Amino acid sequence: MTPRTAPSAPARKNKPLTTADLPIRVPVIHGETTASYLARTASANAVELPRLLRALHKGRLPASATRVQPGTHEVALTSESLARLAELTGRQEDQLRHALPGLHPGRLHPASGAAVSARPWPQTAGEPPLPACPLCLEEGAWLAGAGHRWRPCACGRRWECGDDGGYLIDTTPLPELGRALADHRSLNHRVGSAGDALVADAHQVTLWWWVFRQVAHETWREREDALGFGRHRRRAAPAVVYPEAVRLATLMDQWETHRAHTPGIEPRQWLADVAEEFGVPGIADGREAQPLSTWLELHPPLGELAADKPAKAAEARWELLPALHHRPEDRGPFQTRSCLRWVYGLPLTSTTELCPHCGGREPSCRWVPADDCPQNPSPASGKAGAERSR
């Protein structure tokens, strides 16, 4: 009797993919790109990614889908392809829709039938995906940027950055970054999403200071060296300014809360307090005050805190923020966009590109066009659309 032999590799590649070919189910990661989930599934089961994509597509696979790289491309599926993916991986469709932003109902491929398409991520700031922390998530996974250029990971030992093709910063040499994350979370817990919005604002201010070598310049250089970014300081800047950003956000919260209970108060004393906190007199009346003056202009007095409703304190605190802040979809650090829309890496003291709707006159568009420009006939709500300001 002739012994049975396994089919050759070419024969296996040409056979239709079945659930038996995907015995390993990779973890579903919230916020992961569709391309990343597909690539991890294929890799874990020793299946080439194009073969998995062909199983989700009826007819000849588009050429663009044969060159997918999870760090540079996103994959779009139709509802039929999603159903097929759920069947092959043994997952529920709703689970995949909830976890992967690219599979949300409004983002599915509009074609009828099973179809797959792929496109490279735009290189606009905040559009490219972020590499996931391999310590608290999974090595090789990529997370949707969703307007975010960087953020600390959940475990606090890495910073995930989407610029320059995506990179990770190992922050373990600097425990102050871990403490800053804990303080950031504490502020969010105390005042809700308003705390995260203030950290986003403060982070923009500290990046301004970093660009102009102000305030904590020497401290930041020492941190960059400790992280091994002495030759790429620009890449490390978002992480090294984080402790000062969280400190500043706390002072911003104290100022707005105090102002809500003290109508007519002037910000001069608050700027002096910030200058004393950081040991930099120029924050009160020098060049270092410029980004804070802009922040104060965009954060005028809007109301008073409801002291008799502690259960709704976070809601009341949010109401003190200007309209340029939008409620985030998710909770956690760096989920809220800043009202300060200058773009790190572009000129900070001039308009880089005129908004076609307001000509750069609206506060949202002083530096670059914003997707939530008030004069845009269909402005973004802040929940969708890429954020260009961070």
C-alpha cells in the first residue's frame, strides 16, 4: 500500500482556505487595524497573507491587496467578507466589528458580495497606524492612529508612535514617565475626560517649549539621551515632555476650577504660579508665555461648577471647556484632542496651509485646516476624521 503523503506546498496554496487551515486564533485587540489582524492571523497559522485575503474575496484579488504590509496599508472588507472572516477564524462578527475600527458598519467596503481592497495609509499627521506595545499587547500588531500620533501604552513601558513609519520608545530607563502616566490617569479619574483634554493641551504647550528650547530644555535632553535618542531627539520629544505636560495640566485644571468660583479673576497670578512651579520667570511675562497666552485666549470663562451635584462633577467639569474640545469615544490617556491645533514638526508661529472654509480666521484653523472648522458646511464631530493638530 502506498503511504499517504501531505500535499505539496503549491497544492496547498491553491486549495480554498478552510477553518482547518486556521487552527490558531490570535487575540482580538481593541483598536487594531484590519490589516494587522489579518496579518497576525495568517502568520500564526503559517498561511501567506494574500492567500487569506483571496479567501475573503470573490474573483481575482486586486493587485493592491497582494502587497499589503500592516504597518503601511489598511484593508477594507465588505459585509460578506467580514462574515467569511468570522467563519474562518471562529469569531463572532459583532466581536470583530466592536474591536477593529476598520470593520465598523460605516467603514465597510460598499461593494456587493465578497470583496477586499487595500490602500496605503495617508501620511498626514495622525493618520498612520501605531505599533502596539509587545509587552501588554502583542508583537507585530498595529493600532489605528485615529488622529493620534503617539501615546503611552497601557503598561507604561513603551510609547507607541506613528510618525516616520512607526516606532516604539522603551521608557523603562525613565521611571518619571511611568509616574506621569499614573498622574494622568488620576486626573482623568478625578475630573473625567476634561482632565485628558487638559493633558492634550498641556502636551501641545510643552512641545512648543521643546521646539524653542525653553523651560526644561536641559532636562529633556538628558531624558532623550537616557532613552537612546541622542541622534533622533525629535522622535523622543513627545515622550520626554510628558511629565511636565501632566504637571501643567494639573495647574490648568486648578486655574479653571478656581476661575469658575471667582468671576472676574485675571490670569496674571496664575501665570506667575506656573512660572514658580517650573522655575522659569519667562512663563509669566516672557517668550515662554506665548503658548499659554494662546491657551488662555481659547479657554475663556464659560460658566460655574455645580458644587451641589458631586455625582455629575465630571460632566460639569467638561462644560467648562470650549467647543474646540470634543468628547472622546474611548476612555484613557490621550483619547481627547487638544484645542491648540499647531502641528509638531511644522512651523508653530505661522499658518502652514489656509483653510478653504475660513481662510485661517477661525481658532481651529490658525495653523492648518481643521476637520471641525465651524465654517465647514459638514464639520467633523471630533469622533471621526483624522486629527492634524498632534
